[in-house]
Amino acid sequence: MDIEALKRELKTLVVEECDMDIGADEILDDEQLIGSDCRLGLDSLDALTISLAVKDRYGRHIDSGNETRAALTSINHLAAFITAE
């Protein structure tokens, strides 16, 4: 899978699943996705929503704890998590 295409898909997934009022193209590949101090302002419920959507669409289960925090750090990290063997 083309990594750039995957990143575009993930940005769209985040915007749609979290019902955001921004365009997918406004999310930077390396910006923080989750947390009160990030620009996007996504919270733990959004993290769960994204995790479930990733499992449904890509078949990759994101466990709670450190793995979730690492995978949901940014679009880059999420894409790397999905493509990892």
C-alpha cells in the first residue's frame, strides 16, 4: 500500500469518525492527534473511535496503554502501525 495514500485515507477517517469541522488536508502528518494541548483537541473518546475504525477498515487492533498512545501520536505513527508486520 502506498504510504502517502494511506496517510490521506487516515486523515479522512479521523475527520469523518470524529466529526471534525476541518478538512482532512488541514491535518499535518506529524502533528499530535490526541490531547488537550494539541491543535485538533481530540480526546480519549476520539482515540477509541479512531481505534475501532482502524480495526474495522484495516484489520489492525490497537490495544490500550502504551501501544495506543504510540499509534495515535500522529498520522505518521498511525500509518506506520498499520503497515508494520
